[in-house]
Amino acid sequence: MEQPVDSILEVTEFDQYLFGMGTHYKIYEKLGAHLTERNGQEGVYFAVWAPNARQVSVAGDFNGWDTRTHIMERLEPLGIYALFVPGVLEHSRYKYCITRQDGSTVMKADPYAIHSEVRPATASVVEELGGYRWRDGSWMKARCGKNIKEQPMFIYEMHPGSWRKHPSSEANPEGFYNYKQIAHSLADYVLEMGYTHVELMGIAEHPFDGSWGYQVTGYFAPTSRYGNVHDFMYLVDYLHQKGIGVILDWVPAHFPKDECGLSLFDGTCLYEYADPRKGEHPDWGTKVFDYGKNEVKNFLISNALYWLDEYHIDGLRVDAVASMLYLDYGRTQWVPNKFGGKENLEAVEFLKHLNSLVEHREDGTMIIAEESTAWPQVTDTPENGGLGFSMKWNMGWMNDFLSYMKLDPIYRQYHHNSMTFSMMYAYSERFILVLSHDEVVHGKCSMIEKMPGTPEQKMENLKAAYGFMMGHPGKKLLFMGQDFAQNHEWNENSALDWELLADPVHKKIHDYMKELLKLYRTYPCLYELDHEGTGFEWIGVDDNERSIFSFVRHGKNGKKNLLFVCNFTPVDREDYRVGVLKRKQHVLLLDSTWDSYGEEQEERGRKLKPEKVEADGKAYSIGYPLKGYGVLVFEF
């Protein structure tokens, strides 16, 4: 059937108006490359924003990469170039040939391409976004009715290219798993362990493996390293069907200088600030988005919504937020804002705009800030002067926690407040406690190798650390490999050392993590009041000489509360006494020093009746052997 010239796949004046206002939230449906039909002929409608170009043409394998054949039409007033090319088929490769004002040319990948060639090739690829049959309706419907603040969230952060690998072959030299293969293996593992969400690193297309996906050239394209558009949809869909949420890392802070990418796109600083004091990150060698341009903000906002809408993503973790907020971030020379301050007011407005849109969806999606400073009200609403993020990574807790755990136990008594200080600000934001990939690379050691002592003591230290983390208020995140005590630092070019699970020592800590995650999923007191002061109470907070901490996690209904007792020295306390809040039986659920987990323990379920013996300022207490590096968890 003949399609009219003014079809939906043509950039209209109204499209340009919305794009110029920064409010065309589905602009990716018009810009980019779209399979369509025009006057009875099938082909592709190409459209790209390049207002400062003298001329733009589209070249690809459909025209022998001839940059003179398909000259695009300039649409005013925004300088969008568009052209319908009949006969172009799905999977065709293409680029835009940009003629700069000085007459020189450069070949650019499509900023709105939904698929790309496998690196090191850089051409965009025509793909059909629609046509995938989603089967996650139950998940999507249930997600809408959930209050994420009161839901369990223990995130498994993983990098698809180095999680598992096939043996190298001529057809697959890096041994990458396809998205579909990842889907089944990953879902099985996450369900076995008990994580609630997966956070995927490095999904948007990027040219350099060593950037881990944080220097993006294809914002709308799932990386072709692991398959195509529908393969990635299958991964998300399958995880949802298994009850697993999916979070993506998202990078609106900066982009690389690769010639094929956004840098100097139309011969001028189109996507980036023109002043290098604002437009470049010296530390990273990257360009900074110009948040003062509506079209650039629209590009980023529509991209964020694209992942949520088209791929059913449950949340975005926004990378490097601090670098967006501060004009002096990583710079010796910088340009103050109009009030003379160091805040990037344009970036602040952009984040508030984006976060308001996500919040008002009311569909259970979330947007998470990786923000490492004391910027106030990151998770408060824009109406109250906040940035509007759903949650924030707790980098302060992470730094204090790891600095404490690295210490020889004899010195921990002098740094007791490193483990307690986080509760001074725990409710100032909605926090996620993170032990992420950044903490196990570049000489920082894996989690197990951060721990002091003999190999056996390292393991006991790590179990104590994870037990304390599980009890501390806040959602949780752990990077892959750390749940079975991966010895080596993470390397994006190598698979995890899965063979360690055959080692009884590593298997023991793996089983312990399963036990902790089972506890987490079973007891709502560990998550439903994460962001409310009524959900946590110190019992023993000042026992620095013995480096012991005890605290309670309260449930909303006052039932199934948990008491944690954590010993961070190797000294056994044969009859350690801890104060209790109620004169009711305390049931032992977990002792981190048990020889095995997942099987019935002799002491599991043991009931202790409080005695009228004062401890921790409480009239009643219970006594129980607390072994060195032991973590005890009681229900009451």
C-alpha cells in the first residue's frame, strides 16, 4: 500500500519545534535510520542533526560508499538533514559524510543508530527496532505497583564480556557469550544466589574495551559485541520472566574524541561545550556534553527514555554525576557560572528535568546517581530543591568500610568510627551500599586480597564484612566474582575464575553469600525501612577495644526483627553478652563461622531466653559464644 509523503517517518515542522524546545522525548523515532516505504518503494529514511555543516550525504554498502550519490536535504530552522533512499535493506552499513564549512569532510557514525558494526569497525547498521514479541507482561505490570524504596534490592553488577567466556575461536576470538547465552546462564546464577537485580556494564556501543563502556559512541545501540538489538531484548525479557530486575549503566557526562563519534560532529562543537575549560575532561581525555543546548539535552533525555521504553529497562545508574555538577571537577582552569559559583547550573537543570520525567512515569522505573560528593538533596524532589534521583550510591560508606576492613585487627579499635559514622547521615539520602567494579581494579586488589592476615583469616574477615554490610541500612550492590572471593583483580579481557568454586574454601564463602541473600529476601526488616530512622537501632556502638558492633533491624510491623553481632578481631569471646530490647526469645539464624551453609546446623534455630543481666545499657541480655571474626544473627 502506498505511503503518503508526509508519513510518520518524516521530520515535520512540529518535530523540529519540539526538538528545539528540548521536549521531543521520542526524537529517536524520527532521527536516525528507519526502514519504511515511500511511494510504493521500500527503503530507509535517514535523518541527522548537523546545523553547521555545509552539506551532508549518506554513504554505505548500498551505494558503494559513494559520498556524492545521496546528498541529503536540509530542513530549516534547525539544520536537520534528511533523505529517503529506496532499496536500502535491513543490516545495511552506513555513515554520514559531513562537509564542514571549510570544505573538508569527515565520515560520522549515526548518533541515533540502534546498531553498529563490531569494533574496530565503526559504521552504523540499519536495524528494525520493532518486531520483538515481549513476554514479560507480568513483570511489567507488577513493577508498576511497587514502591521501590520498600522493596528488596541486592544488585549483582556484571560486565558481560568478562563474566564467562567461550574458548577462543576464529569466529569468536574474544570468546564472548551472545546476549541470549548470557540470559540463561546469568538468570540461573542470579536465582541460585538470590540477587534481586542485575546491573549491566558496557551495553551502549563503545570502541575501546578498556573503557568498560564508559566512553560511548553509540548511545542508542546495544553493543554488537554480544549480538543484535533483538538479542539484547531477549536478555532483558528472559531476566524479567525469571523475576530479575535489570539496571543499565548510563553515561550522560562525557563522550570520547573518536573521529567517528559525536566530537566536532558537524565541524563545530555541536554536542560539546565550545570552551575547552568546560567542554573537556582533562583526566579522561573526553568531551563534555553542552547541557545549555536544548537539542543536546533532548538527545540525552530521549536516550534515557529509549532504554526504559524500548528495552523495558528497570533503572539507569548514571555514571560520574559529580563531574556533571561541578565546573571545576578535575580541572585547574574552569569557568564560573553566572553567579560566580562552581556549580554547572545547566547540568543541574538537565538532571532535574530528566529525573522528573522518570518519577512521573509511576511505572516502577528508577534512576540512580553515582555521586561521590556531599551535594545536598540528590534524592529529594526537584520541587523541594533536590535533583530528583531515585537513589544514590553511598561512596562515603564504601570508602570508610573498606579502609576499616583493610586494617590489621589490632588497629581497628582506633578507627571504630569508620564503621559507625555512616549512620550519622544514613537517612539524608536514599542510599545504595556499593562494592563495585571500581574497587577491584587498577591495583586496588580483589575484595579477598584487601583483607589482612593468613588466607584463612582473609576469608573470615571477608565473611564478617559481608555480614555487616547485609545488616547495614541501604540497598546493596556487589560486583561479580566477589561472592566467591575471586583472588585476582578484575580484568575486562579475562573471564572470572569460576574454577575456584571447586575449592572448598571458596565454595564455603559462596554458600555463605547464598545464606546471607536468603536471609535478606526472607526478612523484610532488612529492606522495607532502609530509608527510615525507625528501621535501625544501635545496641553496642562503642565497644572499640574489642572491635565488636551490635545493632537491630526493625520491621514495619514490629515482628521478625533481627539482631546482628559482629566481631572484627580474631579473638573468641566465649560468653559474649549483648543487650536486648525485648524479653522474648531470640532465635539463632546464622553464625558466619559455621563450617557449612545451606544445610541444617546443630545450633541453627537455638532459642535463647533473655536474662536479667545488664549489658549495653539494657536491663536484659543474652549470652552466646562469639568466635573471632564471627557474625551472629538472631530473630526476635
